[in-house]
Amino acid sequence: MVTEARWAHNTASSRRCFWLVLGAVLCSTSSCSIDSKHNTLNVTDASSIGHLPAPPIAATPGSPTPSPAAPAPTPAPAPQPSPSAAPQGSCKLPPGSGNGQNCTQGNPSFLNDVEASIDQLVKSHPELFDTSLRKCDDCYKVLDTRSFTDLMVQTLEQRGLCATFDGEEFGVKNTNDFNDQYDVLTFDDYLRRGDGAYRSTCRPAAF
């Protein structure tokens, strides 16, 4: 009987302790009080018991905060190749079939173009000439024969003709049926003008 009485007393004490502990937890968030004398819990606002705040979830120490992924860069459009312009005035004819042996004097076909090209270079490239030295009114001394001959070919081609320089004479054509030969430089690098610059016509064209 004594043992059963002690067990009942211990059980009752355990229950009172449980309710007191629970009451202490509830009173921290509700309107209530604990009567320690009578070991009772007095709740003044029972509605707050069902609305206990959820405990905050602590972040794990040392865990990095994920950063938003950076947007993928937009690839730059590939540059479009610009069409290469064909050189203006360049010869459009293929090489002629002549060997340069069948050439005779006749009537020049391109003498006016040759004369006009020389006049153009005298104006646009005066550094190539010494106009104080001359063998006729416009037969000036040529100071840079290499540049002069290169520019003569370009200037004739800008006029719609085909031209070449073989080291002594200029060949000029606008068809492969024939070409004219012109020698516009004297042996001492003076300009040769007029009819004297024409040498021969080759049939078929030799270049």
C-alpha cells in the first residue's frame, strides 16, 4: 500500500511539473500567469495559444549566400565582309595573241590620250618634272622616270584603255586586234611630244 501511494504521489508530482513547464513556455508568448502556491496556470488570453510564432530558422554558419546567376553576354554580331570594289579604269581585256614582231608604222589611234595623260601628270605631280629644263615648249625634264612610267600606265587605264610599259615604250590598246607603241621619253629623260612619240602599230595586240 505504501509503495502504491508513493507511485501515485510521484505520478501526480510529475504531471504538475509537466504542466508548470508547459505553462512557463506558453506564458512567454501568451497572456497568462502561474500560481506557484497552488501550482495552477491562469490563462487570460486563450486565443493566443493557437498562434505561437514559429521559431526562426538559423542559417548554417559559414554557408555562402547564393548569388543570382549573371545573364549570359549577348554575342556581338559577326562583322560582314565588305565587297571589294574592282579597281576603276583597270584593263578588262585578256592578253593579246601577238608576238610583237608584226608591227608597222601607220596612223596612231591613241596619241591624243597619251598627250592628255602627260599633261595631267604635269599638273597633278609637278614634283616629277623640272619645267625649267626643256627641249621644246612642253618637253620637260623627267626627274623620276620610274614613278612617271607607273603613273602613265594608271592614267591611261583611267581613260578606259589598256596600257603597259616594256622598259622603253608604252603599249596602248582598247581591243586585242591591235595595239599602238609610244616612246615618250628621250634617252636623257626628257618628254617626247606629238607625232614623234608614235612608233608603230602591232597586229594582233602584242600584250
